[in-house]
Amino acid sequence: MTSPLASVVIRGWGSVSALGFSAVPTHAAATTFRPDAASGLPVAALPPTAEAALAALRQRRPAYRALDRSVLLALLATERAVEQAHWTPTDSATLAVSLGSSRGATERLETFHAEFLHHGAVPTTASPLTTLGNVASWVADSVGATGAAISHSSTCSTALQALGNAVAWLKAGLAERFLAGGTEAPLTSFSLAQMQALRIYSPHRPDEFPCRPGAGGASSFVLGEGAAVLALEAVPAAQLQPGDLLLESVGFGFEATGTKTGLTPDGQHFQQAMRQALQLADKSVSDVDLLVLHSPGTAAGDASEHAAVKLVFGADVPACTSNKWLLGHTLGASAALSLDFALHLLKNQVVPTPLPFDTWLNHRPAPRRIQRVMINAAGFGGNAASALVSVVG
């Protein structure tokens, strides 16, 4: 059994999103958003290079041609995580999978349902292709995993829930390696209509930074798609090497507000999650150099998280940033893509780009040296989670 004192090292990670396969823009594009073909709403969809890779993957195996887009995104991100980790199918370590998705097989489910309404029948594959469990099981199949294949759904904190589960299993010795993260492909007409019904969708055009975390004023939520997967390994603390990236802890919080869309003005679930993450890692607020916020651009959600950050950190509020102004809100994948962003900053020791609009996130510059980053996530139902990642000095 692995010692509870073992560290969880991030051996590799991969992602796919509106930025393609990068965590940051590779050129000075003004925006990553485009109008949805049916509704005209701004969305953060895959660029042509990533779309081509997805199409090639779909043709690689006959079984892949029927898979939902969310599963294929997870497979793309997994390939890159495994390649970076230098893991091979012949490795003897027990490998498990823990993946999350808020909506799951959105496109396949809607297609099958439309066919049922029209024809009164569905194919025999409809059920296995639309269960949430098929996300993790297909990833496990692709890498020859011999451990558990677990799928999670906790709305927009899903990916951190999946990663927290992986950390617990690794420390308990139930697996030696884990692939964990989140995936979402919600850019369908029905999903966009649901977001519009909440009256939170951005009024801004695709070419004028429609998603504006922390800007205040009218909500500027924009839907996006993507996936990110981390390759995790339990390592005795004595064997850590300088430059190793650690997933130190994942903390959780919950608040009951009487509705599934409401939240407390002071973000009690955020407060609980951030404090637990610090406690589990035996760290204080002054140890955090940067916060990657959940901040989806909604008026109430952004204000609640801002209040929670001030209450937890007090005078030690670190620099804050977000990547949703580039990726939109990818629901169950959003926290994993925030982690992808944080790991890029840690590994390359680069300061995050200021957001190109008026937002309180630009008020405190990031330090030149980033040692530890906290990532926040929250979703419908009162679920919140916070993760701490750091680099070994």
C-alpha cells in the first residue's frame, strides 16, 4: 500500500480546446470565439487544426465512429498526457482512470432522441453510447488500464471532483497511476438554449471578447468545448526531483441555498473548498502565489467568488487570473483546463497575460516566480472544489 505521505506527481498532461492543443494563445489572435451557425451566439469551438485531429481520431477505429464528441475529446487529451508522461502499455504499474463530464454524451443523446421522436425506435447502441460511464471506459480501453474506470458528474466542479478521487485512491494504494480530468462537448442547439434560458449569456459579439471574467455588470457567460487530462503518479516524498509538478491537494465545499442555481453572496462553498485545500496541503494563504478563478463571467457567480477570496485570504490576496476569456465556460471540463493553464505557468515560469478589458483580476500583478497555484471551480447544486499545484524547487 502507498504511504499516505506519498506525493502525487503530475507526469504529463494534455488538453484540447478553442486554443487547439495549447494552454495559451500561440499567436496574437484578437479572439478565439466565433458565432454559432444556428443561433449566432458566440461560442468557443475547436479551431480547424484540432477539428482535423478529432476527425482523424474518429476514423482510427470503427468503434470510434459512433462515439460522442465528448468521449473523442477526452481521448485526444489522454493521448497527449500519456505521451508526455512516457507511459507505455507494457508498464507494470496499475493504471486507473477518473474522468468527469457535466453533460456527458450531449450530441449523441440529442441525436438518438430526435431519431426516436421521428421513427419511434433507437439503435441498440443508444444506451451504452450515452451513459456517463462510457467516457472513462473508452479512455481506459485506449490505454490498457488495469485499474478502476470511474466517471464523475458534479456540474462545473466535475473535473476537480475526479482529480480529488484520483488523489485519494493513489494515496490509499488502490492504484499506482491515474489518468484524471474532464471533458465536455456542449455546443448543441439544445444546450445553448438552456444557457439562454438562464439569462446569463453574453450580449457581446464574438470579436469583442464576449466572455469577461470579473468585469462586473451584465453577465458575459459564453459556452465552450474541450477536455484536459492529467497523468498522475504516487511517488515517495524522498524521491521527488527539482522541477517535479505536484498535485498537492483538492479541497471541497458545499452550500445548500434552496435552489440549484443559487449561491450565497459570500461564496461559502468556495470558502470551504479553499480552506480545506490549504489545510490538506498544510499550507497557509501566504504560500499561494496565484489564483486561477472559476469566474464564469456571471454577475452573481463572479461576485460570490470575489467575496470568498477576500474572506479567505484577507490582506494576502494573491494575483488572480482566468482563462475563460479565451476558452469560454467548458462546464465539466473547465477546472481541468484551468489546471492545464496553471501547469503551463508553473512549468514555464511565465506571468499570465492581463485580461484585455476592465476587470478586478488585473489589479494585482503576478510575481516573477510562481511556486504554487490554487485553482477554483464551482457548479450548480452548491458544489465547489479547489486544488493546489506546485513545482518542486
